Amino acid sequence: MQTMHPPPHPATETHNPSDGSDAEAAHPYARLTPDLVLDALAGIGLYGDGRLMALGSYENRVYQVTLEDGSRVVAKFYRPGRWSDAQILEEHDFSLELAGAEVPVVAPLVIDNRTLHRHEGFGFAVSPWRGGRTPELDDFEVLEWTGRFLARIHTVGALKPFTVRPALDLQTFGTDSRDWLMQHDILPLDQASAWHKACDEALNIIGNQLHPTQPLRLHGDCHPGNVLWTPVDETGGGPHFVDLDDARSGPAVQDLWMLLSGERPQRSMQLSTLLDGYEQFRDFDRRELAFIEPLRTLRLIHYSAWLARRYADPIFPINFPWFGSSDYWRGQIDMLHEQIEAMQEPPLMV
């Protein structure tokens, strides 16, 4: 199973979830107008020339802004109530630590000795604009190169732990997500029992397979869209990593498995190539290969809870109109059964 959710389809028998206690239920982003964005940047000495482009982001609101001198920056306005200031700053510190170690990440700019700024109730950060395209992960040279840089991220990540950002584990991604969905009656009645049963079975297997290892500070959401590739020439090039918004503690393999795709033989070859590059800089614990399918299953469960928690944000019904339907949950049940089978198979071998 390689997709994390069924392809979009027209919603039928839709159950529109929302949680009135969540901060996003009041739609704070409705106040985030282009003028407010430009005023926020002007407040820290960055003056836009009026050109403002929204970039693809559901969790936060992210804008490419052209400044009066013609340079471009990226402004990220954090979703109110998601992370505490301390958790955001811990992510920023990790990004700056990586950049200081010459790992190619896009770190926030330090302006007036701060990386996190405030304006009209919004926390925001500004980073340099960096171009690039999604890497060609069917190219083994690209995979090996990416593996080397992931090892360098993890080498820095192992130097000290996160203290306020959460871990990626069975409780936070699995049990909490299941319990929230059931407590808020998110599932339609005709699918709730079957999904709950399949979810419980999957979580029991994960509990037996996802054994504790030495956790690292991770990128946390290292899918191909968060790795940008620039052409290689005499000035540099190659991969750089963006959006550490989901940085958490967890096993190293979390930052590798989302870069794999295709059938099992293809994924095995991709993983082997990633590890060829990775192990040029850092040892990899082969026992973590058994975590890939449990981690994939946790992401599947967490994804549904994330959509449900955010559905009060108007951008979500527009972009995910199929969420909440009986068809959606039937598809989730089928994928949980597929994952239950996958978790009972031998792990990928390299």
C-alpha cells in the first residue's frame, strides 16, 4: 500500500466534522489579509513591493513576498493554538543548528535577535526564498545523495534531545488520534464500528512491533515535497530540505520511508540506495526496518484525525470535499486491513 489516502472523489453521505473547542473553529485565518501580512513584515523592517503569492500549505499560511529591493522571502504564519512558542522556537533552534553544520536546510532568518515574531495575534517567521524542484527519486544517484544529507541531519539531531516538542509514537499518532475521532463522533454510523475494530487491531500490532529505540530529533515529515533539488554546477546544487514544522523525536527510519514508492522490489532497491548514502556518514540500526509499516499505519490513522480537527478551517472543505463520507471511511477501513497484512509480512531487506 503506497498511498496514504484514497484519491479524491465526490463526497456522498458526508459527515462534516468539527470540534468547537479547537482554536481553528473561529477561523482566525480569515483575518490574515494581504495587508496584514505586509504590515507584519514592515514591522520587522521588511518592506514588500506589493507582490504576494500564497504557497501551498494547509497547516499554516505561507506566502512568497517580493521586497522593495527585488529579493524574495517566505513568510510563515503559524496556525494559532497548534504549537506553543517554546515548541516553535525549539524547531527554529534545530533548523539553525543544522544550517550551522552546513546541512542544506532552509532556516528562519534572525531579525532583531529573534526568529519568531508577533503581529495582530499571529506568530510568524521569515526565511529566505529557495527555488528547486521535487527530486527524481527513481535516480539512484539522487537517492544516495539524499541519504547522505539525511544522515547529516540525524548526526546533528542526535547531539541533544527535544525537550518540549512531542515524540512520534503509538500514543501521539495512533491512540490519541483514534480516541479523538471516536469521542467526537466523526465517523458515520455505518462505518464507525468497522473502522474502530480495524484501527484497534492495527494499533495492537503496532504496539508489539514498534519497540523503543534511541530517539533522534527528526525532520519528521520528509516526503518528496519537502525535499527540493537544484541543478548541480560549480556553485553547488543538490537537495535541500524545507518545512521542519513537524520536527519531532523518533526513530531514524521515519525520515527515510516516505521517500520510497512502488512495488516491494523497487522499494527495497530505493531503500538500499538511500542507506548506501546514509551509512557513508552514520550507522543505521537495521532493526528499524521493521518499523516502516507500523509508521506508515500510524500516519494513516493520524491523517484522518488531522483532517477532522482542521475541517472547521474553510480551506479544508474546499480542498478535501470527499472527507467524512462513507466512501472515505470505507476506503480507510480497506487500507487499514491492507496495513494489517503488510505489518505481518517480513520487513524490507537491504
